[in-house]
Amino acid sequence: MTIETWAEISARHRQEKTEAIAALAKTMTQADAARDLGITRSFVNQLAKSYGVKFAIGQRGRRSKFTDDELRQAAKSCATIQEIATKFGCGKQAIYSRARKSRIILPTRQSLLFNLRLEMAQIQVADFNTLLKKNFTTKEALIAIGREDLIKDGME
């Protein structure tokens, strides 16, 4: 029986490590291999680099399950980006990224405020006209819709 030299032991261990890492690399990511081996992912990365082993690349983030047309429709019907993200079950960043890539215009806070003011003005005009038809004076109609700021001196 011959005893292995230190160099032979080191070479055998290196070969065993290389084979083990290569076997894991075929079916796992570095993070999965690190969990299975009970070592850090950075150490697995060091071993892979030093032994010339390539690991599979894992899927990053959640993949969106909505089409560009669905996003366009949601951008028209939803008030905020958060509502769109909730509707599709993803994060706001996924919505921003897909919209930028597909050149879809998303609702902004300014456009939402403008639309809200426009709707309020349309409601007030409709209410104002209804009150005038019911024989309210202009002054009474403005007070009724909460627009006293528009009443001028001498107005009836």
C-alpha cells in the first residue's frame, strides 16, 4: 500500500470538487447549488470560475402574463399605475418597463387630476343648467353648486 502525497490528495480533491460542481451546474443555478451544499453563493461562484464550470441562469423576477393590448386597455380604464399592477398581479416596475418597451402612454398624476377637474366642471355645468331650468337665479344656482367664488357684485 502506497500513501498518497499531499499533491496527489490536493489533485484528487480538486477533481472531486470539479465533478461535483459540474454535476450540479447541469440542473441548478448557483443559488440552488449553494443551498444544497450549505455554502454561500459567492463561494459556489468562486469554485465555478476557478474550475471553468458554467451554471444555468435562473429566471429573474416574475414574468408578466399580459399582452400589450391588455396594458393599453388598462391604461385607458384604470386611474393609477398601482391599479393596473394590481389588476395584472405584478409590480409597478413591470408595468413601467412594459409600457416603455411597447410605447404605451400610462396615466400620470397630472392627467388624472386634469380629468377629475374636467369631470367636476362638467357635472357643475350640468347641475347649473338644470337649476337655471328650474327657475333659479344665476346667483342661487352658483351658490347651490358651491361656486360662490364666481358671484359678482350686482348679480341676481
